[in-house]
Amino acid sequence: MRKALVVVSLVSLVAFVFQFVFAAVGAFTKPASEGAYALHSVTGMAVIPALILLTTLVAVLARAPGRIIGLAILPLGLVVLQPLIAMLANALTDTAGGSTPFGLTIAGLHALNGIIVVHIVVRVHQAARRLAYPTPAEATTVAVGEREPA
């Protein structure tokens, strides 16, 4: 099950890479349209949350330490925050519907939050790899409160 955690966490990471690509597709589509961000929206609101939940479930089933399980579920809260940040940024326009400096600053928080989420997903994947494929030193170390093999 620990090897499955490595695979699922890697799939999550790949989904985030595509999420950034889809954001760029939306940003560079000319002429700009509502549909330009369709792949970004679907991936962010359906695919990624499902993968986060799956990663967390596999971490629990793999009997991963609580820290890894906590890191696995943490991106869900940050991903839920993403559309809220985007809506707020879009709402902060001038009377003609144009961008404002404050609205653009809030939009920047959307990108920053995405980078933070990716960092956490990378950490989950790294921890999953260490858990599934421990180095010889890690394999022989006995965790605090754990019994030594008989």
C-alpha cells in the first residue's frame, strides 16, 4: 500500500503540473473568453480534489505517520480557497469592468496559493517515497514508542 501512496501522490503532482499549463492556456488564449479557463476550472474543482482525497485515503490505508496524512489532506483546504480568491479578484474591478491594482494583487494571491499547494504535494510525494523505499539507515531505525523486532 505504501508503494501505491507513491504512485497516487505522483499522479497528484502531475495533475498540478497540468493545472499550471491549463492556467497558462487560459491566460494566453486570444481573444480572451470565459471558456479559456475551462480545463483549469475542471481540473481544479474536480480532478485535483478527488486526487487529494484519494492520496489521503491511501496514506491512511498505508498506515503512514499522522504528519504525512495531515500533509496529504492540507491541500484540499487550500484548493477550496482558490475559487474564492479568483471570485474576489474578479469582483474587484472598476466601474467599466477593468482590472484594478487591488484586484490584480488579490489575483496574484491565487497564483501564490497554487505554488504553496504544489510545494505541499511535492513534500507528500517525497515523504511517501521515503516511507515506501527507506534507506538502510532509516529501515533499521526504530521509531519512538515502537517495539523492536523480536
